[in-house]
Amino acid sequence: MGSQLAGRADEIPRERFLAGLRAGAGLAAAAFLLAISFGAISQAQGWGPVAPVVCSLVVFSGSAQFALAATLGAGGGVAAAVVAAALVNVRYVPMGIAVARDLRGGPLRRALEGQAVVDGSWAAAHLGGGRFDRSFLLGATAVQWPAWVVGTALGVAVAPDPELLHTLGLDVLTPALFVVLLFDEVRRDRAGRLPATLGGAVAGSLLLVLPTGPSLIGAAAAALLALRTTKEAVR
């Protein structure tokens, strides 16, 4: 494992950035489709042509933006919508802490680089052992952000059926891409094979009978238990 990490760390950062761009292209495709759906939903709710695009430029979080739209669509006020979006994004706090030591520069630069911490990029950039490939992370996010913004603008302009696009993106493309990331993690990190495999299996099984939230909680608990068992076995 140590030689593998050393080999990846010795690669030219530009090569790792380009590798991140290639890996992020698939995630960008799903982001683009979901962004079209967000733009269409926002138009149906009367946001106007500018607000959805600005929201995607600044927030850049599908889960938070859909939570915002859902709260407003259900008759909630702006404050309630902002709180709902913020709660959805709380997960980025531990994710940011995990990647913080691999970022570079002073506080401002590190804060800017931290904006690259999005779900797919964060998972794909994980090297194992609590370390992350900074250049890969930046590249994977660099291709997703414009796809999200352009997709939102297209959804605002064309206003297709948001329900169809949202269902297609969430139920087909996004799970498929995260399954690819799961297989990559199992192949790359020996210590993470059991937690990743067990977490994926539990999530897939629970989704047959439970909503997404409880299924993810159950999968995370199973993965943490397996990780603890693996560490104790290594000792």
C-alpha cells in the first residue's frame, strides 16, 4: 500500500489533474442532467431566469438546491428553505476536515481549494489511509462545476419535464457512477475492501424496503463496523 501511495504521489500534478478531469467527466454527465431538472423545476416555481443560474454558480450542490426547491415548492419560507439546504450540506464538514491536510497554501487558498470537495470528487480522490490526491480532486470538480451551471441554464431556457429528468438522473446515472467509484475503491485499497463491499451491499438491500436516508445510515453503520473489525484484525 505504501509503495502504491508513493507512486501516485510522485506523478506530475498536471497528470493527476488531467486524470481527475477524465474521471470527473462521467460525474459531470450526471450533474448536467440533474442540473437541467433543477433549472426546469425552478422555472415551474417562478424563480425567473437569473436566480437558478446564480444559485448553481454559488451553491453548486444538487442535494442542497433540490432541498431548497422542495421546501419553497411546499410553501415554506426562504429562511426554512435555506436551513433545509444547510442541513443537507452538513456532511461537507467532516469531508472537508478529512481532506484539509492535503490542501496547499494559506487560509484563503485552502478555503478556495476546499470548494472542490463534492461527493463524487472526494470519493474518487481518496488514496486510502486518510489521504487524498489534491490534483485529482481539483480536476474532477473542475469539469463538474461548469456542467452543473450550463445544465441549469439549459433547464431554465428549455424547461423540459423536470420529473422525468430528475428520475432518470437519480435512479439511473448517479447510482451507476457511484457503483463505479465503489468498485474502484475495492480494487485500489485492500483495507477498504470489506467496509466498501459491505456498505454497498447493505445500501442496495435496504433500498428495496426503506427510503434512501435510513438505507444510507444503515450502510454507513455497517461500513464503520467492518472498518473497525478490519483494523482490529490488522493489529
